[in-house]
Amino acid sequence: MTQLAQERLLLALTTKYAKSRDMFGQSLWDFQNTKFVLAEVATTARIARMYAVARVTKIFAGSNETMKDLVARSL
């Protein structure tokens, strides 16, 4: 689950960099494609986070002790 927090940090750092980087006389953030790509990355990250939470919730709600043990070790 630590990768989920790292993904949010990297997205924030990338956005900060895009806003500070100048290209062709304007900020990289001002290019429409940059915003589209970062929005797609943010959406994919949010879906992955929701999927991971749903899977972990399902595993811990069930009675499969082996899966619970595996998930607990990976956190």
C-alpha cells in the first residue's frame, strides 16, 4: 500500500515541475496536452487505489486466512 502514497507524491511533484518549467516561451503547464496527460495519470492512479482498497476489503471480509496472511505481509 505504500506505493499508493508514492504515486500521489510523484503526481504532485510532476505537476509542480510542469508549472515551473518553461518551454517555447511559456510554462509547460500551459500546454493543453500536459494537462490531459496528467489528468489521465491521476485518473488511473485513483482507479488503482480504489481497486486495491476494494480487493483488500473483500479479502479481509472473507474467511480465507491464507489470503489474509499474504496481504498482511505485503503491507
